[in-house]
Amino acid sequence: MRTYLRVRGERVEEVTAEVVREQPLTVYVNGTRFLTLLCTPVKLEALVVGYLWMEMVIADPAEIRSLDVSPVDGRADVTLTHDVELPTERILTSGCGGGITFRVDHRLFPRLASPLTVSAEDLAARMHDLFAAAVLYKASRGIHGAALCDPDRLLLMAEDVGRHNAVDKVTGEALLRGIPTAGRILLSTGRVSSEMLLKAARMGVPIVASRTSPTEMAVGLAEQLNVTVCGYVRTDGLNLYAGHGLVVGEGRGAPRG
């Protein structure tokens, strides 16, 4: 809890309320320092597992012999069942928190082939479910949310100051709980940038929907990887930027080009 001043015109009042939390978490793999993530200190085990899987350091959580996370020390120690060569060519993402990724080549991911379709009404309903489950957002605002869902239900949801971290947390929790991500829908409250689109492709997710917009590069990647991208999802409509997974009236599909 923090105390701050709320200014509304000429009225000033002292308020005590939650402010979104952020802290560094340094990840060590087999004793070697890998990187430091700035994150919200909840679901940290899921964040570490999801990030390592997203970056192809591991292919399965079973490769993790032990995982010790200390929010107090801001340290996560991961011991794998095998030796691994950690990637070193770091790429600063377009995230507002300056995220790091090591994989931006779309050729690493196969073109998706999924029969999944969803209506605009169902996407809006699932986005509503995401916000209904967003405890930290209600308490402090200033935080992103991500969710894995089917057209008719929300499966997993996570929050973090970084939109990338929120997706990694959802992925990590799915891996730890044995919940398949392929053939499902990824929701985000943040911008769908190129690296966010590639995270979805890594998950095998054919439909990505956001409360805000995609980037032009993300739309181009979505066309190459056969991912449906919807933005500005609201109760009264949305924007369809790429793909053919959205049911629109009696037809479906997005404009080409």
C-alpha cells in the first residue's frame, strides 16, 4: 500500500491504495546467469518455466530437475536434467518495459493449421472474463493481463507489468498443469507486437485477440503463420487484421493484403 495525493481540479485528497508492484528477477540456469526480468512478483515459477520454454531453452518442464525462486532475493535457480547452451544474441523487444527475447525468426515456427473459429461476441465475452479475473488490475491499474481460453470459457489468466511476462506466465502455468495451448485462443490487454505474435505461434495458438492494436510487422507474421489477429475487442465490435478464424455473420475471414 502507498499513500499519494489525488488531484481533481482544485480538490486534493490523500489516498492510501495499492500501486502495481515491480521487481527484478535474475534467472540462473545450471549455475550460469541467464538474464534479469523485470516483473510483478506473482506466479514467478510459471514465469520462469514459460520464459525458458518460449526461448527454446527447454522443450518440456520435465527437463527441469529443480526450480527455486526467492522473491526476497530476486533470484530464480533452475537446474536442468542436462547441459544446455544458453542463447546469447539478445534482442530488445518493443515492450514498454524493454523486454528481452532471443528468437525473432518466424522460420523457427511452422505455419499453423487449425479449424478453430470464434465469433466476435464470444471474444468480447472472454475479454470481459479476463478483466473480471484481473485482481491486481482492479486493485492498482497499471498492469497487463493475458489469458488462454476456448471460445466458451477462460482457462488460465495471469497479470504482470509486462505484457510479455503475462503471456509467459500463462504459458508456464499451462505447462506445469499439463493444459495444452495449441488450438486455443490467446487474449492480451496489451499491444500485439511481432514478438507477442511469435509467442502465440510457439504456443500453437491460431487466434490472438487484444484490447488494443497489433503492429504492422505482427500482422505480416500472422499472415505468414496463419494466425488470426483481432484488436480493439469491445462488446460492440472489434477489428480483424489477419486470418480466417473469426466468424463474421454467415462467413469468416479477414481482408487480404
